[in-house]
Amino acid sequence: MKVNKSKLFKIAHAILKKGEAENFSKALKSAWKAIKVYSLMLVGNVEFTFKKVNGEIRHAIGTLFNLSYIKNNTGDGDTKHADVICFWDCEKEAFRSFKAATLI
């Protein structure tokens, strides 16, 4: 699994800038978790858990594998929302997203 380190550091900086981590070390740890899930979703279905904005814990099975949306939208220019990971929810059959810092 090859990790896009540029995307990793963009996520970590976005987490730190939004105050979702105490220091860069913790932001980088959250970013690593998110980038691992993201990388695995590129090759298949992944089961993961995150905390929703309303505080509810959500278990999801998501993928980015074989989706034309991802292939056509490869730009990573938006650093304002770099910490938001979008995915295809296999259970609800719709696109969903979560903040990288909320991944459990």
C-alpha cells in the first residue's frame, strides 16, 4: 500500500488548524489512521468506525474502488477541507463523508 504523503500532511495540517488536535503529533496520528482507511478503500471494501457530528458512533463499510466519480475528480487542490474523507457507503448505497479526526 503506497501512501500519498502530501495528502497525509495536508490532512494533518487541516486537523491542527481546525483545533481538533492538541499538537502536530496527535494530528499526524489521526491523519495516518485516515489515510490508511482511505488507501484500503481504493482497493476494496473497508469496515471502520467514526464519530458523527451529533456525537453518535457510526460503523460503516465503505469503498472507493471502481467508482467513476473518483477517477474523474482526482484534484487535491482544496486544502480547506483536506481533513474530510468522502466514500461510498456500501450499506446505504450513497456517498458519505467523515472528518479524519473523528475516526476511531
